[in-house]
Amino acid sequence: MTKGKTKKALLVATGASVLLLAACGNNTENPASSNGNSADTGKQVELTVWGDQANQSSFESAFTAINKAFEDEHPNIKLNYQFSGTETAIDTAVKSNSLPDVFFVQGNKTPKMKLYVESGALLPLDSYEMDTSRYGEDALEYAMVEGKLYAAPPAFMDSQLIFYNKDIFEKEGVTVPATFDEFITLAATLKDKGITPFSVPGKAEFERAWLAFAMMPSTAEEALNKIKEGTGSFNDPDIIKTFQTIRDFADKGYFTKDLASVDNAGAQLAFTNGKSAMIADGTWNDPTFVGAGVNLGRFYIPTASGERIAPQSFSNATTYAVSAATEHPAEAAEYVKFLSGQKAQQLFEDETGAVPALQDITPRDEGVKELSAFDSLGHNIYSVLTDVSTEEVKLTDIFLQQVIPMLLTSQIDGQQAADMLEEALLRTK
């Protein structure tokens, strides 16, 4: 993969979060941060760190290794690392000015970090000699608010791609497509051989859209960029063609039979049981398929010229921030600096098999290599729709709840799908 310019992620926060944080005071920057930036004072300090509670089972061994390595390098700093970080716990701690020294944040995935900054809860890190030279522009934007760095930039990512059954491909004499035209031909060939090309969970609002997520950067990356920048239209020919491809797949019977009644578990089971040759899904479900015993292959849908562009969503696995109220700003910043470095990130990779977003992190195994086998990172359609939505007009909902299910069931064609989103886009102006 190339280092390249990375793209923004998805998800938006609820209005409740805004109301919660509105109650926070306008705390000023911690005066302790002006007492020098060196953590090498020799003074013994203890930092309380909140990790991501929801991912404790996946991340615990990695942070055990990371924290040991950090303490070995910084014998004057002891870490009291707890998987206590939840959205509610952090919001409450911001409100009550009781944050730990360091805690995980989701960056610009949501408006939360900006709200924390506005409430005076976070320590700006620019003066602590953070080396950000390894990161692309959007990775840095993820960790910044109004031009200031407040967190370790993301080193890992999630994405949507095609998982395939290698045994079926070998038996039927088909191979991973090298171009988008070959991708179309692959689906047709499998269907002609009596095999369902794609398992699709028509009942699952997000999961039924993964094929569109995976396809859009390959067929309409520039069109998405123009929409994001405010100069484009959903009536761009490349977007219409992408939607029409999904409609054509539906017409030709390339999807799960009666998909409107199939949930995500059912679609995944059909794939792992060999009832379909492929499924569009997220990188995070790779362990599910491996655990089911499938001879698993993975590929990103190629462009017409053969480039593989991965739709990108940054992971908050190692993105931590410092409380403005910490009594040990230099030491806390040193821990965040360590998390932003290659050594800690390689330890995380070796333990978890996460998908690296940086070129100098070596994938743990062949499976992760396949998940990392993209040439560049592209737009995630959901984040683009989020960017252009308003409180009154949510293009994300129109896309997930109307456009995608209607394409999958042949109720609308590509032009009609584009028209639905374009009409909504015009209402946001």
C-alpha cells in the first residue's frame, strides 16, 4: 500500500452528547503544561490511563505489551492502565472535571473531541515534540481541532472489501479480478456455473450497503471527492454507473435469493457454508470468517485500470489524548508520543492483526497482508454523505434506508438512485 492521502471516517455523535458537554465549563489550558515539556525529570509519577472498554478483549494483550515497553523506556513513569473508557464515562468525567491523565478518543470520527476541546478538557500537544512525519494529511486532521494537535494520529483502519471462498474459486477455475471489468465478468461466470456470486444481508441496514461502500472508490472516487468539496453532483456519470451496476447485479440474480428476509448472521453463514462465493464485509469480520474454517481470500475491488482503492475509516485503537487537568502533562504527553510511534504500533499489530494505515507497520500474517493490499485510501461513501448532510436532511438515512434496499431489489435504477440523493443534496443548500 502507499502512504498516500487518507480520507475521513464515518459516524456522527448524538445531540445528547452536545447537551452533555454544553454543561462543561470553559476550562483553561492546564498551567502545569507551561512548566516545561521534558518527561525526563527523574521524579516518579503515576499516570492513570483509560483504554477502550468495548474492545478490551481484542486490545488487552496489545496494551500489556505496549505499556511494558513504555515503562521499560521510562522507568520514572508507572502506568495505571484501566479499560474504563466508555462514551458515557468520558462524557461524565469531562462534565465533572475528573478525567484520567490520558484516555482514548475517536478523533474527528465524531464531534466529541471538538466538544472536549471547546470545554477546555484537552491538552494541546503541539509543544511536546510529537513526530507526525509518518502520517498523511487526513490522519493528522483526525487528531486535530482548529489546527492544533490533541491526540495521537491513527495508525490503523477499518474498511470494506470482498471476502471470497478460495476453494470455490479454485474449483471453478476463476481468479481474483485485476480490473473492474474482470470483476463484472467474475460475477457473471460464477452465476453461469450455478453459484450465487454474493451473499447479501438485505435486512441489515448498514451491512447490506457494504458492496456499495466497497465499490464506490473503485468506480466514482473523483465524483465523491467533488461532492465532498461542494462542487460535485450525484448525477455524475460515474456515480450513476456504480448504482446501475448494483441494479444490474440484482436483475441478473447475483445476490442471495430473497435477500430482503436475510439478516447479517444469515448472510455470513451462507458464505461460510459455501452457499455463495463472495461477501462484501468489513475488515473487522475477518476473524469471524477465519474462525468458521473458510479457506478465505480477500481483495479490494479494482478500478478500470487495476488500482485498488480501499474505502477508509480510521480506527481509534491507538488514538489517545491528554487531560488538560493532568498534574503530569509532560509525562502524559510522552505516553501519547509513544503510542504515535512505530514501535508501539508494531507491538499492537503483532498482537491484534489490525489493518495498518501506515506503510512501515509490518502486517502480522498473510491474512492481514491481503487486508492491507491496497494501493491507496479512498473516500468512504458514508463519511461523504455525512459531510453534506444537515440536521434536517440526512443523506445518510436516504442512502441506507431507501437507495440501497431499492437497488438491491430492482425497484429503482442507477439514474433514479442518483436523483434521490441529488434532490436531497439540493435541499441542504
